[in-house]
Amino acid sequence: PVFQGMSVFLGLLFSVSSSSALSNIVAGYVLIYTRAFKEGDVIRVGEYSGIVEHQALLATRVLTFKNESVTVPNSLILSGSIMNFSAHIHGQEKGLTLHTTVTIGYDAPWRKVHELLKLAADRTENVLKDPPPFVLQTALNDFYVAYELNAFTRVPEKIPALYSDLHRNIQDCFNEGGVEIMSPHYTAFRNGNHTTIPESYHPGEHRGCL
């Protein structure tokens, strides 16, 4: 009876593992047939984003932006959504769209905000000049306007660095242009105090607003 029980247990383990392996193999064939991605593409699968290092029938290995090698079972990939950042990079004029949103108060002229956002994109390395970046006003909220900057790139493998550079340039351009980023929840009492723009951007004596 002991040997019979162990044989049944081992048979169950084998059947479960075989079904799991079979589902991964089937998913691997489906991914290859549908051309969802290939080695070298930049993808997002679940919580992981990075470059596809190796694609096999059982699993796919992804090198994340943090230089972590993650092996993801193909059945898990197929059960969720796949975002491929590299699929339409080659052979197209536009490239991948980078987009970020800033919210600015109604006191800032919208034309000035558009100008500063486009200037920030122009200063960012690996952002295409043609087609040029553009700005959408996506919402008119109670206290501020939402501006979405859209710019294009052909190097999706540098997405984290691109967004970091873009956000840094946005801060610099708005400080140089004298426009404060005071949203979404920022309260300032103008009683002669300095503005939120750093001193280095407005040398000399500063007068606060009453």
C-alpha cells in the first residue's frame, strides 16, 4: 500500500507538471505565431518592463531597466496583456510617443505653457525634432489646467532616462520662464515671501506679491 500510494502521488505530480509544461509550450507557439514580440524588443509584461533577452517555448527572459534578468513563463505572458514599445519603431516616421502631464494654474497664459513644454522637449536628448512635439490641454479643472506634452523617440530602451531628462528640463524651463508649477494641491500665501522658483533663476532683489 505504501508503494502504491507513492506511485499515485508521483503520477499526480508528473501529470500536473506535464500539464503546466504543455501549457507553456502551447503559449510559446502562440506567441511566436502571433509575433507579439521578438528578441531585442522592449516590452511590458505584467509588472515587468525591459528588453527581451531570450524567447523559448517554455519561458521568456526579460532584462529589466534595473538590469535584473527575469524569466517569465509563457502561459503567464499569454494570460495577460503585452505592451511592445519597439513594434512600430522601425520603418515609421513618428517613432514611440513619450507623454507626460503637468497641471498649471489659470494665472499662467496657456500659450506660454505650451512654449515652455515644447522647449523642454527640444532640450531633451534622443527626442526627435521631426515630427515636432505637441501639447494637448486635456482638462479644465477647478483650480488648474492639465497640459499633456507629447514627444517622439526611437530609443525605447532608454525610456526611464528619457522621462527623467524630460521632467528635469520641464522644471528648468518653467523656472527660467517665471512660471510656477503649483499644482495639483499647493497653497501659497503671498505676503511678501519668495516664490517657489529657486533664487538662481531670478538674480537680484526679489519682491513678493501681496
